[in-house]
Amino acid sequence: MKITVDFEECLKDSPRFRATIEEVEGDVCELESKLDKLVKLCIGMIDAGKAYNAANKQFVNGIRELAQQSTRDEVIESSLTKFAESLQEMINYHTILFDQAQRSIKTQLQTFVKDDLRKFKEAKKQFDKVSEEKEAALIKNAQAPRNKQHEVEEATNILTATRKCFRHIVLDYVLQINVLQSKRRSEILKSMLSFMYAHLTFFHQGYDLFSELQPLMKQLGGQLDQLVVDAAKEKRDMEQKHSTIQQKDFSNDDTKLEYNVDADNGIAMEGYLFKRASNAFKTWNRRWFSIQNNQLVYQKKFKDNPTVVVEDLRLCTVKHCEDIERRFCFEVVSPTKSCMMQADSEKLRQAWIKAVQNSIATAFRDKGDDGEKLDRKSSTSTGSLDSGGELKERSLKGESALQKVLAIPGNACCCDCGQPDPRWASINLGITLCIQCSGIHRSLGVHFSKVRSLTLDTWEPELLKLMCELGNGVINQIYEARREELGARKPQPGDPRHEVEAYIKAKYVDRRFVRQPSDEELRNKVVSLSKQEKRLSSSSEHLPPRPPPPTPKLRPGSNASGQTVKSADSGIQNSADGSREMLATTPSNNSLADADAAESPPMPMPATLPPPSPCKEVVFYEPKEYSPGLQLYWASCARSLPDMAEALAHGAEVNWVNTEDDKRTPLIMAVQGGSLVTCEFLLQNSANVNQQDAQGRGPLHHATMLGHTGQVCLFLKRGANQNAADIDEKTPLTIAVEAANADIVTLLRLAKMNEEMREAEGPYSQSGDETYQDIFQDFTHMASNDPDKLNRYQQYDPQRP
């Protein structure tokens, strides 16, 4: 608030004037305090800004150093260099902003405080002094006696002079007050306006700078999707190579060396050997030896220049050394010197000796005919990494999975935007996607959509069947049922990403276009599914039970611990030295894990099995209320994936519990229905593989009791707890043994053995036993492609002795 003082009022020196003066002085004092505080805060802000700029400079220098380190990658180097330059420009703009803040706030306001407020204080001092003098003169004039003319005149003269001086001082003081009140407005606003214009300039400069940078940023953003695909492909290739190498036999290092005279790098053979020094102590040192260019050389470190042992292999011989204390030694002798070396095993010694001999022969042949070479592989090789045959490919990947999935009607275009030739899929929804929509689906989270590549990832057979039973047409009928009714526009290829993302979120997260059924429609659906289940359960695909497998016996070489397992079912024999021998490639119908027979006495088995006795007859009762969870429950039993997907879209809980039917879940009902794909669909949608019913039995219990081998294999792969016991304290293995189901006993025993091996290998073990992986892959393929071989049609009967 601006306070002005009237000049006429000041001459009266009235109480009103004095009150105004007092108010002005208090206001000016408070103004001085606020301005001092603002200047100090400005100084602190400038200091903090300078510290920020210093830290920012170090950060930019770090970006430059990273760019210099990435000189082999032109995209990273050029992009980081450009980013560093832009950020440095922003630092310069920041510096200018802080300089302007120092000039506009600190300097201008400090000048105002020091000059104008100082003048006001000086004028106030003079005013206070002359006011006191005037008061004293008035008092003296009033006290002068009437009869003393001399004192009266003196008092009158002093009062006149004091009043004249007071008028002069008070007018100057009032002028100073009014000027200060007027100037404070302009000075403060001028200072702040200058500061705000500095900010405006700073942000304009930043906007212009990043507008120039935006095309590069958009270009890089456009390349990121392709970079992600390329990185995924490279990762997949490396994982494939890793898996291929891991599947080869590295039980000993003897298979790692092979003589190759035509190697691209000119090194025919290389590896570690111990070399005896020629000094008096005859010490042995481990060195990296290689045969190259008809020379035998070695080196300690990669950067070291190789030390030549033999200049020309044509002039030397090689022989065994059995007359020294060390094993596996051989000697290379030349006309001038000899070199004693030691291999790690007898096979490696033979390999090196043969390699030297072949190098000698090659050197002589090359001298006679420059164009000829010896055979690429020496007949005396110790065995290559590729020996032993190639493992068959057990899972579909690449074009095979792509062709099968795209052959489904509607799958040839992206489910959400219509982009042709999609290369990605959502495995829990069962749809195909383009690369842009797959990125948006991935951002939704795996509880909404699980994205997988149709060309880069390996596809399990049950997952591929799931994709083939759903498809874009089925899912869009569910999730886009009300789209046209609501007038929502479906995205087209090339639409902006934010529009496609908004549509996908509305479709799958908010489920805005799903048509909710009425109570009557839901009731009819549930009743229809229950009747469909009854038709399936009484159909001809349930064959009569087969005869039981013969009583298992311990084979020679087995031990009581069950560590040495040999069965036609698993196709594996563990020999005494730990190596494995493949006996068969697929499970048979007459096998039982010997590990189980080794730990328990032979189990008497009847010549013929009694009639099938189901775990619990599936009967439809009129429920208290109909819900999407009940639809999912019966659709799982009826093996209807479209109805299951519809129930989930209507909000069904995947782990819904039927309290009126022994607390069974949809996954348990899927086991009753006997469909492997139905179980896979529920598991992909986060069904709990270990959720138990009122009898304490989980899906693995039910699959074991019904003899569904493929489902047992699936649940074990998905982490089912095979040690869980029901209310009768029976585990799945106990039930499988009592039912004489050899395949399931084999699977459960192998899973338990694999778990024990992983625990023994330590907390960071990932792979487990390769035998376990191979056999489970065989069972998986058989369950999906040839289920009749696994169908025993013998169910667990708890009353059977």
C-alpha cells in the first residue's frame, strides 16, 4: 500500500501528521527487512545455481567420455555427442540466467536499500532532532515570566527560529517520504520484471535448442523398436548357441581339442600344456600352446608375443615320455633342442602328439605341392564337439510357429490396429500383434498381456495349440462387442502411438467395449456349458482302461539311493562314472521309475485293473447365484476356451472357488475335463497351480488321480508342489504308485531328483539336470501331439487294496 503525506498537514504538525509519520516509518522499516531477506535469498539461489551448473558440467563430461568410449558404435557416439553439446548449451543459458538474477535482484535492490533508504534514515534523524528542539523552544517560551521582558524576547526569538527550521526540515522529510514511496514501486517492479524476462529468455532459448534437437530424438525413438527387435534376435541367437554348446558332452576336457589344418586364423591346434623349464630347477609352468605356420609356439598372456619352441616342425620329432615321474608327458625334439610338455590327460597327450605328427606331414606336403592340403579333419582327432549326433529340435520356433498361428482366421493382421503380417503375440489373450501394439501391450503389465515373439522365441506345443484355439476373431468378438454401438473408432496402421495406446487401454484394461450379459443370459450359458461337459464326459473318446504295466524290478547296476536310473520310459542310464547313455527317445507305456522301486519294496499289482473309479463325479447343481466365475468354472470343465476368455473379460476371478462343490477351482475343473490346453490357458492367466480344494488336493493331485500324464508334466513344469499332502496325507507320488501309473511315477521321481540336484548345486543354479529337461520335453510333445500314447484311462481308486 502506498502511503503519502500531505505537505499542508505537516506544517500543522497535527496528531494526524504524527500518526502518519509513525505509520510510514514502520512501513519503511519492514520494507528494509523484506528487501534484505530477498537479497540474501537471491544470493543463496545464485550460489546453489552455480553449484548445480558445476555438477551438471561434470555430468556432461561423463556423457562425452561415454561417447568417446563408444567410438565403434557410430549411432551411440554421434547421439551422445549431440546430446552433450545441447546440455552444455543449456548450462550456458543457466549461467546467463544466474548472472541476470544477480544484476536485477541483488544489485538493483541492494542499491535501492543502500541509497534511498539511507537518505530516508538521515532525514528522519534530522526531523527527530528539530522536533525535540521545537518542543524545547515551546516549553521555554511558555515558561518565560511576564515581568522579565528580556527573557520573553529571547524565548520568542528562539521559538521563531526553531519553527522556521522545523518547517524547512519537515518539508524535506515529507518530500523524502513521498519520493521513497513512489520510487519503491518502480524499483521493485523493475527488478522483478527484469528477472522474469531473464527466465523468459532462458526458456525460449531452451525451447529453440530442443526444437532443433527434436528431429534427432524422434529418429532415435523410431529406431528403438527395431533396436529392441535386433537385440532380442541377437539374444536369442546367443541363447541358442549357448544351449547348443551346453547340450554337448563336456564331462571331460578331452573333447575340446581338434586338429584343423585349414583353420581361418592359421592356428591348427591350441590349448594349455605344462612346460618344463630348461633351468637347473626344472620347474613346470602352464602355458598356452599353439601350432601355427609349421611352428610350435606358446605364450603366457594374450598380449605377450608368442615364444617359438620349434622353428620348423619338419625338422623335429615327437615321442612319449614314460621315464619321468609326471604322467601324460611327451617331448618334441629338434636338432638343436628339446622341449618336455605335459597334458592334462592321456587323450589330450595323444591328441597333441598326433597334431604335431600331422603338422609335420602337412609341412612336407605343402612344400611339395603348394595348392594341396591335408584333410580338414585328422582321422586321429580326439573327437569334436559335434560328435555323438545332434539333439533333435523339440520346440517349435521361427517360421514354423509363425505359419501355424497366422493360418488362424483373423490372425494375418494385428488384432488391435489391423497392421498386416504381425510378428508378435499375446499368449494369455491368444492374439497376434504388430511391433507397435506389442510394445503397448508390454507396457500394460503381464497381468493384462504377456507378449512373445512369433519368430524369435521358442514355442511349447501346448502354448501353440492355445494360440490356435483362440485367435483375433474370437477375442475381438468379446472385447469389441460394443465398439460400434459406442461409436469408438478402431485404430488403423500408421495412427499416432498415443491414439493406439488409448484404444488398447480402453479395450483390455477398462474393458469398455465388452458386452456384459444379463442374468438370464449368464444362467443359460452356465447351464449349456454344464450339459456340454456331460456330453464330453460320456463321449467315445474315453476309452476302456488298458492292462497295467508289468511289475518293475531292479536292474543290475541300480542302487538303493535311486541315483542310477535306467528305464525305457526315461530313456536314460546313469553309468558308474557319471556319464549318461540314451536308451530310447520317447516314453513307453510299460515303464516305471526304478528309483521308486529302489526306495520302496516291489508293489503287487493285479493281473487286471478294476473298473475306473473317478475322483469325484462332476454333477451340476442349481447354484445360489450365477456369476462370471461360475461360467469360467464350467467352461474350464467343458474345454471351451472362447467361453473361458469371455468369462475372464466379464471379470471372472481366475482362482474363483466354488464353495458349493468342495471348493474346487477352474483349474481343477480343467483337469477334470482332461484338456491340456485349457490348463495352459488358465496358467497363462495367473491361475494358482497349488490351490487346494476342500479335500486338500491341488491340480497335481487331481491330474495324478485321473491318470492325466500330460497335465502332470505341465503342472510340474509350472512349479506345482509335489510334496503337498491331502487330508488323507497322500502326496501325488503316493497316489501314482498306488495306481501303478508308471509314466506319472517317472515324472514325479525325475522332478524330485532334479530339485535335489539343483539344491545341491547351490542357490544360483538355474538349469537343473539335462536328463530331466529332455524327458519332460518328450512328454510335453507326446501330450500335445500324440496323447493316446499317454492315456492310461485308469483312475485312482482310494478303496483299491
